[in-house]
Amino acid sequence: MMGIRSYIRHLLKNKLYGIVTVLGFAISMTFVLLLSIYIQEELAVDEFHVNKDRIYRMENEAVDFSPPIAQDLKNSIPEIESFTRVLDSDARISTADSQKMKFDYLGVDTSFFEMFSFPLIKGRPKEVLQTPNSIVLSKSLALRLFGTLDVVDKQVSINTEHKFMVTGIMEDFPKNTHFKAQDAIVNFKAFKTLWGFETILEEYGFASVSIYFLAKPNTNLPAKAPEILERFKKDYWLYKDGWANSLVFTPLQDLYFSPKEGNGTQSNSKTLVLVLSIIVLLILILAIGNYINLTIAQATFRGKEVAIKKLLGSSKGSLLLQFVRESMLLTGIALFLSLFLLKLVEPVFNSLLNTQIDLDAKIGFWNLLKIVSVFGFIGAFSGFIPALKISSFRPIEVVRGQLRKKAKTVYGKVFITFQYTVTIGLLTCSWIIVKQTNFLRSKELGFSKDNIVQIEYLGAMNEKATIKNALLNIPEVEHVSLTWQSPLDGGSNQTFDYNGKPMSFQEIAIDSSFFKVFDIKMIPTQAAKAENGVYLNEAAISALEIADDPVSFKMEEFTVPIIGITNNFNFNHLRENIGPLMLRHLGESFYPQNIFVRINGKGMFKTLDEIKSTYAGLLDKTPFEVRFVDETINNWYIKEERTGKIIGYFTLLSFIISVMGIVAMSVFYMQQRRKEVGIRKVNGASITQILSMLNKDYIKWVGVAFVLAVPISWYALQSWLQGFAYKTTISWWVFALSGLTALCIALLTVSWQSIKTAAANPVEALRDE
């Protein structure tokens, strides 16, 4: 108890050391706790499913297969117990008494609720999807439609004409699943009527379905992949034509971190989680290292205390235990403060990582006990190294004044160099990520994205002209185009055989105003007036090898006229190169999905309100969304922007921890050199010379850190940029600016102490000699 009291007196006497150490630990612990909770949640996705160890998704280079494949494999592979196909879609749903509302749903097989452990509030897993017109509503959608959960056997309408019977109510999908939140689940057979796709269950040409298999207990379904692959190469067009070459069964618990997103799923970057894990480790190392560094630097001020205790009979072991207890006490104070800080930064953290961490639910009694135990261990570990150092002091060294010299260890310099290596590396990465994000957002896409509004088309097929003309009557509206697919969603894939080799084009259906709305350059060909012709982009002409005579091409047994050639504009995220694109006439064959409205930019908000009111007046109380095209394109790069912000915030945190440590270290460093400064001043050294001498060590440490940080951060950034088809350059000035920033902060941090020491009266430093 006496030891603790003396330690508290020591902290009160050395306030800078106490504040820096406690605050540094508290800030570090706050972010370590938040990141640890987030990482733990991300790694626990889909853990709640009872059959999690037996569920696999079949994948090739993508995740899409034809619907009949699932039943074919069930009939021929003994290891398969059951399967479910998954296909996502959206539509409008209503009741007799409610207005239409947009909802997202999955089409699945009847085994879905038996394979996966999504809880049902109403209904039984085996029974809720038995008929093609069955629908299971989420709790949220049921309350929005009916205001109650007692709705089993009630009727809903999808897209007005399709009637479905509510057979169950499910809990809203939790956040810890790789499936996106869904408003409803329907029987897979429902697509026969919803899409008018009568042969969907037998259609091998439609390869857009994700397939999940439940393996029988104690079997090894992934081991059957090579056998199935060989069969597919012989019998399945997707493999025979070379569109797919691999086949694996990916375990359910690996799907959340898979780069292949299937129908109705979401994913996270395993690289991001790894980066965050490394950041947690670095923050811990910085915090622990700061404590060790400062405590060892403080050793000279506790030398007399150690000497007296040793002379009074204290053993090295008892002193060791005392200093470890002191470290644990300090960590405990910091932990208490960090729990308070957690609630302050929780909203910012949730916004930054686009998550919903509920700290009140997470920090219960047992979790709190775990946290206290872990940080108690960290406190003990942090105190052990300085405790060894301090408890090994010899009383005679204190008497002779040799203790100051022994405290000047290499350790402090090495650790400060490490701190600045981390800081310069993080700062460089943060700036390059921001530079890449700005590059992506400002890159010319080959089409105009400004002053264009996108609206979902909700009219009937025979209302296209009416809706288009009504919008064109608004004075500020210049052009209106209706499309099926668009440059914002990548189009729909169209594969066909061309001269004996497989060809893959993306396809968009457009009306005659499309090129004016997006300001896309189009050159008519000699076949410009041909019926049923298509427009091709330059990449498609190149792929077909018909640049010399671009009039027509063979698609299977049909000759398709080429009525125009467009420039290569981007129609996908800039991670992808521009591929072949085919633009068809919308005509009566395609139901339009989008309305694009180009406005002249005058009175933007007033025009937008007029567009909304005009369009709403043509619909039957159906809600709709209006968004700007440039805003949609900017949202493509939210992940990159978020990654940059994350690294930026933790760069700032590393700066704060480093600065706090160096402020305290500079105090002790200057105190150790007071006598040397006094002697130099007596011998005629100027203040400028003294400042140069005191600061050169810090400049040297930053220089070494810069040399270490540059190759590490360059390699990391090169690897990250490989994921983009279009990328910025890693400019030399970014590294130089990062190093200069670190140097300026280091000099500003220590200069006030250097100036104070250099300006001090040398008599004060030498009076005891």
C-alpha cells in the first residue's frame, strides 16, 4: 500500500509523465477496443447457423450457374443432402388497403429455412414455401403492410397483377450474415409468373443463379469438385465454351470474405479486416512502447527511491512486483477513462466503417471481465521491462551519479524511430488512397454525368411515350431517355458463338434519345437504316475483328446489322477495363427499367421538384426515388474513400501517441543534457548552436524512419493499386511530403523544450558540480 501511495505522489509530482502516460494509454485502448469488437463481429458472420459446417456455395470464376444444375447434382452426388437456389430481385408489393411499396426479395427452394437458421416468427420451416405463390414476409415489411404480425393466409400483390399468399413471418435478417437484408422470401418457382419465365427450372442457358448445397454429415463434398468439373467440361456449355474453367465448394463461413458476390449477398474485404488487425497491433505496440520508453526515461528520478529501498533490505523481486503493480494501476485508470471515451466516439466509428456496433450490448459483465483481464495482462507486461530495468539499479550508482548515463539507452531512440516509421507509412498510404479516390471520381468516363437525373421506370409498357412526353414538357428538361440496363449498372451479359469461338458482350437496350442524354459520340455506319440493327462500341468492333468493314456480324445463326459505332465509354466500376458493348433498340422487346432526364442546370431544385410531381401524377400512388447520375458514380468509390478515412484517422492517432511520447521524452532528454549545455555555453556556444545540437538527434531519427517507411509503404500501395484497371501514379512528392510533415511535427514537438534548455542560465546547471 505504501508503494502505491509513493507512486501516486510520484505521478502528482511529475504531472507531464502521468498525463501523457494515462491519456496515451486511454486513447489507444479506446480504439483497440472498438476495432477488436468490430473485427470479432466480422469474423463471426454466419456463425449462428446450425448447419454452418455442412453448407457450401458452388463457385467457378464467378458464382452463377443454371437452375437445373442443382437438381442434376443432387441426383448424382450421394454426398448432397439438399440444396437451395438463390436469385434476388425487387418489385412493388401492396395489399388491398395499402399503397405500393418497393421491396427486395429472394427466390429460393423449399429447403431454404431448413438449411439456414433464419428464425420464423410465424410458420414452420418445412411448410412455408411449399406452393409457388407462397411468400414469407420479414417482420418489418409485415408491420409496414398490415400493422400487425397476424397476417398468415392474407393476400399481397406483387407488381399489381401477381397474387401471393402470406405463409410465414420471419425475423429481419441479422447483420451477421453474408446475405443482404431482405424484405421477403418466395418460392423459386414464382419466377415463372413474376418474370414470365415458364422454363426457368429447365433452362441451362440462363446461368445467373447462386446454388447452396447441404452436405450429408461426415461427408467431404468439396472433394467431389474435380469429378464434377470433369463432367461439366464435357456436358455443360458454360465450361465447354470456356466461360468457366474452375469449380469449388466454398464453406459458408468463408463467403462473407469472398471477392465473389452472389445473388442477394454482401461481403467485406478481408484485406481491410487484416489492415485493421495490424492497426490494432501497432496501436498496442505504440502505447506499450511509449509507457516503457517514458518509464525508463523516468528512471533517473526514481533512483533515490530504489536505492533507499534496497539499502533498507528490499529484494529485487519485491521491487519488481511493486513496479508491475504500478503499471497495472496506471492501465486500470486508463481503461476506466477509455470506457468513457468509447461512448463518445461510437457514432463516428459506426459511420466510418458503415457498421452498427452496439457497445451497451457488447460490454456486459462477462465481456467486461474479459476486457479487464486482457488489459490487466497488458498492464503487467508493459510494466515488466521497465521494472526489470529500474529494480536492477545499484545504490552505489545513484550515489556516484552514474544513473543518468545508464538511462541513456539505445532503446528510446529505436522506439522513436519505430513510431515515426509507422506514422510516415500510414500518412503516405492515406494520401495515395485519397489521390486514387479523387482520380477515379474525376476521370473522364466517355459520357456526360452532370445534370442528369435517374428515375426508376414504373409505368406500363404502353405508357412509355406518355411518360416521356410529360417530362419533356417541363421547360428546363432538354432530353429524356428510357433504357433497359444502363451505363451505371454494367449491362446484362450476352454470350454467343462467333466463328467457332465464344464471345461475351454486355448489352443495354436504349431509345433514340440515349446518345443526347449522355452526350455519347456515335458514328453511323453504311447499315444505319437497317432494321433490328445494333450499336457496338469500339471494343466490340475490335473483338469481332471487323474494323475494316463494320457493317454486320454473325451471332449464332443470325446476321446482325451494325447501325453505328460508339466511343469506348465506361459502363462499370473503374476496377474493370472497358469490354465489348452492344446497344439494342428498346422497342417492344424490353421493359424499360430507367428514365434518364437531362436538365439545363437552371433552377436545379425547382426543376427536380417539377419532375417529381409530374412523374408522380402519372403513377398510382407508387413511391419512387430520384437521384443524380454523378452522385451514383461517386458512390461507386465509397469503400475506397472509407479506407482512406480509416487510415487517415489512425495516422492522426499515431501522430498523437508519438507526439505525446516525444513531448515527455524531450523533457527528460533535455534534463539529461542540461549539464552538457551549461558547459558548452560557458565555453562560448551560441543558442543557435545549442539548438542545432539538441535537435539533430530527432532529425536523424526521423531520417532513419523515412528510409524504412518508403519501401514498405510503396510495396503496400503497389499491391493495393493492382486491383484497379485505372490508377493514379505513386508520386515521389507524396513520400517527401510525408517525411517533411513528420520532421516538422518532431521539431515543433521538441523545439519548445530545446529553446528553454538552450536559453537557461548555465549557472543553474553547474551549481552542484
